[in-house]
Amino acid sequence: MIWAAQQEMYAGFEAGTKARTDQHIHETATLWDSGYWDMMRGVEGLEVIRAARPTGPDQPTVESLTALDPVIEVYGEIAIARHNARVVYVEDVPDKLIRNTGIWRRFDEGWRLIHNHEETA
């Protein structure tokens, strides 16, 4: 379930459908993004991170975002999900490699991401 949710989040990113990603993030989640120093909270914080990303000709177009090598451990109502990811661009720019650790918690409505830490290699 957690890995499927993570894959859905990346599919939402690729499709440009924020709701597909955001539905898995708890309202009080803490977020560390590789391109943004400050820790942010919830979807509102994620919107700040998104707004700080380059746009237009300064932002290469993502061809694919693929999660790899998952290691997921569940401890009752809490789970730790670690994985790598590869971002491939349409333009002639190097792929980006990402390491990700997500902490998930089971709520009545299902698993939600309560902390995400992402860094690029």
C-alpha cells in the first residue's frame, strides 16, 4: 500500500496533477526538499517549495520520474520507506538521482506521509 502510494505521488508529478500527489500528504507533514533549504509543513508548505522551483525556459522538462530500490519497514501504525529515484529530462541535461526517506502513518482513511526527506546525489 505504501509503495503504491509513493508511485501514485510520482505519477501525479509526471502528469502535472498535484491532487494525485497531495492526497497522500498529511496536513501536518514535515518536508525537506533537495532544492529548498527550509523545512516546510503540509501541502501549503509544498506549494511554497513548488513556487520556488524554476519555470519556463529555466526548467528542464521531466520525461520520467522513476522510483527504485524500495526498502519499507512497518512498525504497527508507522512505516519507514526509503528508495532511490531517477529523473530523466527531455532536454540534453544529466539525469538527476534522488535519495528519499518517507515516514508514513496509518490513519482511519489510510496511510499518509508525515515526513519526507529528499536529497539529490
